[in-house]
Amino acid sequence: ATEKVLPIDQVVKPGAYLDAPLVGQRAETSGSWVPGDFLVVSSRFNDGVEGYWVTGQLRIAGTAKPTSLAVAIGWTADEEKAKAAAQRLEETADGSVVTVSGRLISDEGPVAPPQDQPTRMDRMSPAALLGFWHDTAELNVYRPFLTSTAPLGGLEAISSPAPEEHSSINWLNIFYAVEWAIFAGFAFYLWYRLAKDAWERELEEFEERRTAAS
């Protein structure tokens, strides 16, 4: 189900948490990049290789109130290349509307940066990015972020495979169902034995009364 590309507003609303079954859902939306908000996030792994993401603030098109989505645009193993890519993206952020598609991932949660690197980010968190973004007055923000399928600025594609499928069978519930079926069978058997014993006693008493009467 996660592999069908859906409009983002059919998956999650701004400010709402992403439901667990929808983590990794492929979605798309349209908007324009906000200049000055292409930021680098460290400690990003691509197929086991540590590197960097370049992220951007995508201002969603056609909304009643200003609404933004954090987008992970691409990956590189080199920090200088990440900064250069961010600069290239700044130069092309001319306000034109683009369509972005990718996977929706839950906010990883912000963490305090090192004291000697106050702008460093090691977690992909829209809440943390919001603190560095521009033009945020009365801004609605999506809590999850999007990992873009198509990289920009000379970056490599972010490795973002489909979520692993898990069995929907709840074995504990099945065990309880079997257990109750056994209890029900035992109760029926107990009722049957009691009813049969009572019926046999009535037959014996009837035979005794008939014998005594004759």
C-alpha cells in the first residue's frame, strides 16, 4: 500500500502526526523552494555509508495559509559537496512551482547540537529545521518530512526502500480464541453430562414407580 503515490493531503495534514501504517508512504506535492533555507543534516547513512543530506523548505502551493514541508533533497558522502549543492540550489530557487515526490518519514526529534557547532544537525527533524527557516510567521508545517525520490543540485539519490512488511496475524488473539473455544466445548460437555445424568435419574425413578405400582 505504501508504494502507491498519493497527494500528501490524502496521507497527513499539516501539524498532524503520521500514523504508523503510513510511515514510508509515497506521496507527492507541489510548491516552491524558500531561498536561504537549504540546510545540511549530518549523520545520514546511504546503504551503510555515512554522509550528509541537503534539505529544503518547500512552500506548498495553493493553500489558504502558508504551509511548508521539510524535504530531504539528496545525499553525499562529503560535507563540502553538500554545502556546494546547497549553494547551487539557492541560486536556482526562483519561486517557480515544482512537483516533489518521495517517502513520508516521521520526525526523528531534535537534539541539542555540540557547543562548538551550534548550527549542526544530526537528526532529520522539521521541528529543528523550523528554527533556522525564514518567513515562518503564522506558518503551518508538516510534522513528517519527505525524502525526495529525485535528487537535485548534483547530489545522489537518498536510499529510502519500502518499509518492511510485517505479519498482520496476532497470534496472541488466535491463542485466546482457541482457548475460549476449548472453554466453550468443555462447558457444553459439562452441561450435556449433567442433563444426561438428570434424565437417566428421572427414567430410573419412573421405572421404580411403575414397578411399585404393578
